[in-house]
Amino acid sequence: MTKESAKKTPASELREVLQGQGYALNLSTERKGDVLTAKLELLDVKEDRSLLRLVASGRLEDINLALGFQASEEAVWELILRFLNLLGTGRT
């Protein structure tokens, strides 16, 4: 294993695969005793900035998962707004 490949994270691998365009969804977990903290982050790959962060705690097994997708910024915001509207009205 080379020094460069040892430093790669799932999120950095997605940036490379998506060729610097699109969005990445990064899910990571950390266990402290019986409590597991999960962090979900939506990243703009092109500008390397976080668009959305969600944090939750619970009793689950360790997970480290990164997903990537390409979509227009308008489409992403439309999905986020629809999701938030669903939360506000109590519909699932």
C-alpha cells in the first residue's frame, strides 16, 4: 500500500470518481461507550464545502459509508425543500 492510498477517505475517493463535479453524501459513525453518534453530511464536490449536516445518536453498529451523485443544484435544493416540507406537515 502506498503512502498516498493509505490517506484516502471514502469522501476523497468520491471526489476523484466524480471528477470534481456533483455532490457527495458522507455518513460516518463514532462510538463512545454505549452511545453511537452518526454524522450525515451533504458535500458540494466542486467547491469542497458542506451544504447540509445532520447528527443523530443511538444504539447501532459502527458504519462508515459514503455515497455520491451528480445533479443540478436546483434539483438538490428542490429535494431538500420537499423533505423539509414533509417534516413540517408530519407526513411520511
